[in-house]
Amino acid sequence: MNKLDVVRADNAENHEYQKTIIIQRNEKINSLNMVTKSFGILNTDKERVKIIPDETLGVDVTIILGKDYRSFLPFNDFIETE
């Protein structure tokens, strides 16, 4: 079974993201595939999936949760609600 490791959680530069964005940071396409599958997003969705390499970050994928975060049912149990 594959697993996802969260190595850091932080706030985005702003809170105006309408949609969740998944950013590929290196050549490890398997990591992108695992994350997009977990969110139920196709890795070909150019609106949500971006390729912005930055290996200095030390991560395979960056996820920016947008205002649509509650629409991802598998994650609702893990998200603290107001």
C-alpha cells in the first residue's frame, strides 16, 4: 500500500484560492499520481494540476487547499470544522 507523508503544513500566501491546486515539484510522477488519485482529481486537469519544479523545497508535491476543500469527501473526517 502506498502512503502519503506530510512533511510540512503551512499557510498559502493568500486565502483566495477558489479551487484546490496540486503542484508537481520534481520528476517523481508516482507521487503526483498518488495525490491526485487521493483527491479524485485527474492528473491531466490543467486547472488544478500544475508543474512548477522546485527541488529546493524538498517535497515531491505541494497541495494548496482552496475554498472547495470540503468537497473532497475522503478528507472531511480529518479536517477540523468551525
